[in-house]
Amino acid sequence: MDKKIGFLSFGNWNPGRGSQVRTGREALVQSVELAVAAEELGLDGAYFRVHHFARQLAAPFPLLAAVAARTSRIEIGTGVIDMRYENPLYMAEEAAITDLLADGRLQLGISRGSPETALRGASLFGYRFDDDGGDLARQHTELFRAAIAGAGVADADPRMTGGVEGRLGIQPRSDGLPERIWWGSGTRGTAVWTGEQGMNLMSSTLLTEDTGIPFDELQAEQIERYRAAFAAAGHGREPRVSVSRSVMPVTTDEDRMYFGDRSGEDQVGILDGMRSRFGKTYAGPPDQLAEELSKDAAVREADTLLLTVPNMLGVDYNARLLETVVREVAPAIGWTPKA
């Protein structure tokens, strides 16, 4: 399996003391700069989180297009877009345009989204729903995926088409994009659904279920069920799977001040009314992290590892962090830098 490694940034900004990202503009500009640095280091992907009503990255496509313009090889993506908020047809146009500008490098992570700061925020974007919005997110996803695959979604007006009737699809289209859609899954059940739908699987450092076994083993079981469902559905290609990890090499006093020198443990708590298991933070000397990650069951099973970065520490700090990971930690999981 060809391992890929990328970074995942939440794009936070805060004018508080010690922050290197004080404004929304700085968050955007530094996101592009970190993607450029990551490509130079040989990483495979630059991914960005999407949130609303918070000091974090929101509408992703202008940022992704800017990253595409400054890079040539690295994958660019999201982890994840909350589909409750999206107009599926407008999003289909934006996604196709961005992918064409990126020469087929777009990897879109989508999902129902995580708990948010706004009460029923998606309703303020014009969408009504009765439950937590899960059904709405799946409906938007179904239409979005149909549109990027070329389905007719609007009746033609013969007065404007020279008498031609039929159904019109969105334009432009990017042919390979439908196979580069990922669903952010927080349970084994939604992972099975993702496989049945033929999407790639994106799993983070949080699962909204807990069976008492370590996080990495529970996540590996999620991946196994996903792959079985994907194969049983007969989609006819090899699916991709990503997992996210917080990996903080400690090599300087500054690193030690921020992260200490010991890896944490899994945490169990209640999130959004559900008992959830959170993956641990890997923090310590690079050789220790290499050994620990090589034993992580889900990291072994996934083809893509996304490293969550502390973006508010600035581009220079995060570029150095990524450089330490790719040189001293990543080879232990079978990864090699790309030219």
C-alpha cells in the first residue's frame, strides 16, 4: 500500500497573546504558505477544516483554488465540509472549477459535520430540518454527487436551446472528481454506509461510539467494515481511507513548553449526547513517536495519514514540525517523501 501523509489545519485565528495568526486574512495567507512548504518537504496533501460562525476557515473553495495556484503536485482537500450548509448544485460548480484549476488534485471530505457554535446554524443558510440535520446532509450529498457525475438536474428551455429538450447538467465538469469524494465517518455504522455509497472514508481522532477497546483498534475495525461494504457493493475500484492524528515531535525547549514530552491516552466522554472515544495525542521524542505510530492499528490500515497541525503557532513552526515528522517519524510507517 502506497502510504500518503498530509496535514490538516483547522485554520484558527485569535488576536490573543502569543498567537501567530491574529486575523482571518492571516489564517488564509498562512494556510497557502504552509501548503507550499508542505509540498517542498515532499508531503502528499494539504487539507483544511471547514466551520461556520467561528474564527476558523469557512467557505473552502477560494482557499483551495489559491493553494492550487501556488502548488503543482500536492493534493488539496477538506476535512470536512458540513453538507447541511451547502447548496448542492452551486457547490458542484465550485468543486468542478476548483478541481480543473488544480489539474485533478482535489480531495473533498464531506459529512454531516461536527457540533457547532450556532444553534441550528444551517437553518440560517436557508435549510430546514427536523432532527440533527443528518438526513438533510445526505440529501444534499446525493444531489451534489449526482451533479458532479454529470446527471441532468434541470429541464432545458427549448426557446434558449434551439428547440432541444431534455435535462441539463452543471457545467463545467471534472471527470475524475466523483471518485475523490470522502465521507467523514464517526461510527462503524456510517462507515458501512460510506462503503455502500462508493465514497472514500475519512476518519478523525474522534469516534462517536465506544466499545471499551483502544481507539486505534476500534478505528481499525471501522476501516475493516468499510472496506468489506465497499467490496460487497461492487464499486470496481480500490477505495482510499484516511485517519487523522496529532503528532507533536519534541526536540526543543519550545516544543516541550507547548506539548510536554509524553504521549497522552485515549479519552472517553459525552459529545453531542453520545458516548465518544477520542484518540490520544502523540507527543515526545521522534524515535518514540515512530515506534508508537508503527504500532497504531488504524494508521497501519489506512493509506493516508493526516497530521493535525497547531496552525496558530505560525508557518515556520509548523513547517519545522512537519519536517521532523517526515524525516524522523514517517519512515516507520512505510512512507517516503515525494520528489
